[in-house]
Amino acid sequence: MHALTRSEAVAPTVADVHAAAERIRGQVVATPCLHSRTLSALTGAEIHVKFENFQFTASFKERGALNALLQLDARARRRGVITVSAGNHGQAVACHARRLGIPATVVMPRHTPFVKVEHTRAHGAEVVLEGEALAQSFQHARGLAAAGRLAFVHPFDDADVIAGQGTVALEMLDSAPSLDALVVPVGGGGLIAGMAIAAKARDRRPEIVGVQSSSYPSMRAALHGRAIAGERNTIAEGIAVKSAGRLTRRIVRRLVDTVEVVGEPELERALTLFLNVEKTVAEGAGAAALAAVLADPGRYRGRKVGLVLSGGNIDPNLLASVIVRDLVRQKRIVGMRMTMPDRPGYLARISQIVADLGANVLQVDHRRLSVSLPARSATLELTFEARSAAHAEEVVAALRRAGLDPEILPP
């Protein structure tokens, strides 16, 4: 494995990307790049999705990790490798290191989602949870690497890793050579750097658009000479990188057309669209490219656009929360508060009105003891599920016809 100074100094070439494609062929999935009729209709662009969540470890990271591991000499393989990861790169290194008979250690931040930690361990790696953020995990991993004379497989700022990730663009442009733009999630920058090297070497050069979470716009900030303080929560933890790579930012500055940012609502909407439209699971980072198109459809309207769905490793509890939040935004789950007479059977009457219209009561909070109400009154907070926003309005209208005055609670 290259020393850090080498990996930061030498950018891979398109020949390196093609060599990586030959090296890893048959050992990772040549994932499909498919035209989405529904997403195209929603955005006004001709959308093609590269399903990197179809990899065995559900992420594009396998490409770069494997390309780097295959170039270790025999001595380095015996000693083993170490890396730092918030999840996907660690799983990729662990999976292919075990397959190649290489001992692997993965240092992960303490807040890494449980599903990613367990999957990494299941692939045979020793997992060390250290640091509140990746920067602290990196420092700890460097110390372990020096002490154990382990090869360090950088998650993004390494020429071999970058070349491996660039094979995503080769496959996309072989499948859909007339794409006008490639929209790519960006964390440390390894994926977009490799893809830009591959794509800009073509006769027909597509626009390369990077996408970051507005909570961690590290690459965008680096390109403008600014530092960031990315400490907020984001569902796109796979691209929540506080500092862009040194090598990757040089490549991005030279070859990438622009880096945009998207907010949490756009990421959540894109994630649920992948689930509902494409029937596929995307993690927050994996949905970033679609989020960018949804946030600015005019930019892409009428163009052929390739989106990289970069990964599908999402904590089930987070996925469930995002789905419910989307139902609330669509007004398919509605909360309301009302004052009602405190007499037997009245709560049942309200429930029957809701049921008769085919809505489903999810939660009831019936309060009789509030001193701010008349003695024979009660407060009812009721949450129900409807088929659509229009159906929810029918339910509310029916309650009003029954003499009640429901107040719709904000999401």
C-alpha cells in the first residue's frame, strides 16, 4: 500500500481506471444502470440510475478497496491491513480481505450505525470503535498501523482506491454513452474523483456534478478555501466527512464542474422515492444524487442524467423513521387536537367517524383533567392515517360537520 505522501501526490490516470476494471472484473458486481421512467416523469429529465447498492456489501466501496488490496505484496498481505470507515469502506475492506486471506482491522467512530458495525464484524474484520468523529478515528488508526506495521487502506485519498471507484463511470458510460451529466454523492471525494477521470477522457464529456449534505459540505468548502464545522446530524452519514481528501480535491478542482449541497428534507424525499418507485433501499448518502435533481429540476430538465445510487446500508430504525416522516409530509399521517364533551360514548363516536371514512387511528391521547377546560369537557389529540392528503381532508371535514373543531397539529 502506498505511503500517504505518495497517495496524496500522484493522481491516477484513465489508464489506471481501465487497469482497475480489468483487475477487479468478476470479483465485484457489474451493477445495472437502468432508465427510470417514473423518476424521469417526476423530474423532467431522462434519469438513469446506477444501482451500486447491488454490490455484495451494498456499496460502491468494494471497487476501490479491492483494487488496493490486490496490489499488496506478499509481506504486506501477511501483516494485514487497517482502515478507517464510517461503515461502507470498512465493510468492503473486511469482505475482500477475508476472501484474499488478509487480516483486517477497521477503526470506526463510536456513533457509527449499529448495522454497519455488525456487518463489518460479520465480514471477519476486527472492529475498533474509537473517536467521536472520523478525524479522531484516523489518528488512532495511524497509531495502530505504525505499531503493527500494517498497510493503511485510505477510504478515499489513495490513487488505487480512486482508480477502483472510477470504474463506476466506465460501466455507466458503456451502458448509456449519451449521458449529458453524471450526478455523484461526495464525501471525501474518492468516487467523484475516479469517475471524473474516467468520464472526462471520453470523446463525449458529460458534466460532472457532485452532491454533498448541507450539514457536511467539506469538498465544496475546500474548493473555496474554507474550512467547515460539520457537527450536525444527517441521515447521509456515509458522506459526512469533515475534511475532503488532499488528492481528491485537486482532481475535483480540475475535472468536476460543480459541487452542490442538499438539505435533509431533500435527502429524505429521495430515499423514500427510491423505495416507493424503484423498490430499492438507498441509504441517505446513496440518495444524494437524486436529491440534487429533485431540489433543482430546471437544471436537468430535458437532459440525460446518470445518478449514482452509491449505497444501501441504512439502519432499519432510521429507515422506518424516514418513511413515517415522509407520510407526515404527504399529509397521509395527520395529527389533530380538539375539545370534546366529556360524556360516555363520545370518544367512540369520533373514532367511528374516522373509521367510516376508511382512515386508521394510530394514536389517541384523551385528557379529562385539564383545569383550563370546562368541567364537562375533555381534550382529544388523535393521529390517523389516510390514503392521501385529499382523503385526510375528508376526515377532518366530517368531524367538523359533527360539531367538532379539530386543530391540525404541525408536523
